[in-house]
Amino acid sequence: MNNRSLAVHSNGKLDTKRKGISGSTLKLIAIITMLIDHIAAVVLEKIIIRSGGYTNIFTSAFRDGDTLSIVYLLMRAIGRIAFPIFCFLLVEGFLHTRNVWKYAFRLAVFALLSEIPFDLALHAEVFYFGYQNVFFTLLIGLLVLIGIKAVSEKLDKSNIVLSTIAQIIVVVVGIAVAELLKTDYSGLGVITMVAMYLLRKNKVISMLGGCVVLSMLNFFEIVAFLDLIPVWLYNGKRGLKLKYVFYIFYPAHLFILYLVCYFMGIL
């Protein structure tokens, strides 16, 4: 019945329920692939460099056939699946949240809370200002979407040209802020979320647009196109209440990976 099944409630009425996977399943896919990516980026990369003295893991993998380097690249490739899903879920959250400013505040709080674990894990420093965690990118992207929506609601009916120019300015400012702060995925991440939002009427096309943006400047991101499969299966339902799972998991797993490196003596 076109991706629908019939269910009978206790009151005897028929109800249609969409088959597929929920938003919580998408979130778990993103979390698991992110964890795989970060294990490679935080732990395995340090092991490779310290044990073999490699300065270029791509070279050691493809030219020298080093097993650890090959595993590292495979794990990082799997990790490319995570970010587009988080962007997609952010757009979904923006479209359906009751209080978008509360959503933005939550992202801001965890961006700050995650920064020290992020810096420790990736740079072995308490404060490293050369690269900021992905929560900042998501926050900037959300603020850009808020700006786009506000501009379109005020100007679209009266002056479409002025509205378009204003929306472009909002996006450019968001990109500039992300680049200035040097956030994870930086301006490219912001453009990805904007593309997904503009193509939101079709969820698969929305993800496709985001993946195209990501892969334009980094061929390694082409793996992200695998996200088209779970998004195609996405039924639009929230699923399990996992609102704070990612928020808590992100800084927690980074700090644990830092501790692993510390006790292994590879920092």
C-alpha cells in the first residue's frame, strides 16, 4: 500500500503507519559512524604516526600498503556518513521544533561544553583555537536558517529581489563566521545545511543536494552519498526520544578517546 501498513487500535479503528526507519534510527547511524571516524582520527592516527613515523597516511596506505593506514582510511571513509545526517536532522528539527531559539541555545551550550574534550582529543590541548567542534557549525547553520526564514517571511511577498539578496547576505555572513572560527566543516558545512533546507520538499533530493555540496570540494566526502539510502527509508517519525543522546555522547566519547590516548602514552 505504497509504503504503508494497516494497524488496528484497541478502539477498533484502522490507522495507517508508515514503514521505514525513524529519526532516532538516523541519529544512531550518525552517532555510530561518527564514533568509528573519531576512533581513527584520535587514536589510530597517533598510533600510525608514532609507530611508523608516517607523515602522509594516504601515501603509506596506497603506496606502501600499510595495513593500519588502510584501516584508518576505511574508518575515516565510514565517518563521512555522519555529518550529512546530522545536517539533515538539524533541518528536520528546525522545521518541526516548537521553539527554535531554545534549540539554538541548546546547541550553543553543548558547543561550549564540548570544546575542551574536542581540543584534548584532537590536539592534546585544553584550549586550541585553531579548530572548533561541530556543534559550532550546526549552531551557525541553524542561525542562518532562522535568518533565511525570517527574511523570506517579511520580504518575499513585497519584494522578491530584495528578499533574495538579503537571504544571500545571511548565508554569506554565516559562511564567513564559520570560516573565521574555523569550525569543523566550516563554511562548507553551513552551505550543506542551506542546500538541504532549500530542497526540503523532497527529503532524498535534500540529502542529495547536501552530499553534492560536500563532495564538490573534497572527493573523500563522496562516501556521504550512501546517506541517500537511510533517508529514502526515513518515515518522517521521531522514533525513540533520543534528544540529548548526541549532545551528551559527543563530548563524552571525545574525552574517553583522549583518556585512551593518554594511558596508551601516544599523545
